[in-house]
Amino acid sequence: MSGFLDGLLRLRRGPWEMVATVLIAVGVVMLMQPYVMWLYTYSFIVTLVGTVMFIVVSHFPE
């Protein structure tokens, strides 16, 4: 786990891509659930932030 946190602090591509991918997945799940309206409301924002984050992070060093 310390390797993951160390990668986040050193701005390495792998850990940050994982965070962005999890954000995209959470946004999609929020979009597909039929129960809570505020989750559906913010699903697009979460997915968009994850996508933009993935694009930016893909330029970080390995």
C-alpha cells in the first residue's frame, strides 16, 4: 500500500490512472442506479472528471 501512496505523492502514472479509472467506474454506476436521484444528477460530472483526469494523467512519467 505504501507503494501506491508513494506513487500518488510522486505523481506517477500508474496510481493516478487507477484513481481516474475508479472515478469513471463510479460515475457509470451512479448513472445506472435507479434509486437515488442525487447520485444520478452528479454521475455525469463524476464521469467527466474521471475522463479528464485520465487524459491529463496519461502524460505523467512512469
